[in-house]
Amino acid sequence: MAVNWRRKMSGYFELVMAPEGRYRVRLTDGRGELMAVSVTFETKAAAVAGIAAAREIAGTGLIVDRTGVEPEPALGGRRTGAGIQPMKSSIGGPPLSRVEGP
């Protein structure tokens, strides 16, 4: 009998090809629904490092509420992460239940 491994997991990361031989990471929940798509990475090793960073951020990152802020203009064309500031771990920072924002 085949085992549906996706149903037994809370979610998973998928390495996928992006245009021009680059890589992206997709975060999918346990039901197989797409939750997020990463920026474009130049190499597979960089994409794997991005997954490691996302795991740390997800476990320690704060929630920042920006719902009262003007939306940013949509990015056109290929998304490369230009202009996106790297996120820092909040290990040792305020409690995870704290929500920051306007």
C-alpha cells in the first residue's frame, strides 16, 4: 500500500527550478496548499541555506503587523529579492506572542 507522506507532515519545503537555471523554494502546508514562494536563488546550495534561515526565523521571528501601512507597489518581472532586507533572528529578544506594528 502506498503511503501518502504529505498527509503525515505539518508542511514541507520544495526546491523548484526558476527561470534562467536558478532556484526557488516553495513552502507548502500539510494539506498541500501553497503558503509562500521564496526569492530566486543563484544556486541550489543558496536555496538550501535559505530554507535553514527560514526554519530559524519561523521558530523565533516576531509577527510584525503592517496592515495599517500603505501597500508596496507590485514587483514586476523576475523576483530576485532586490531591496529586501535580510531578517535577523530574535533569539533572546521579546516574547514571540508580542505583535509589533502601527
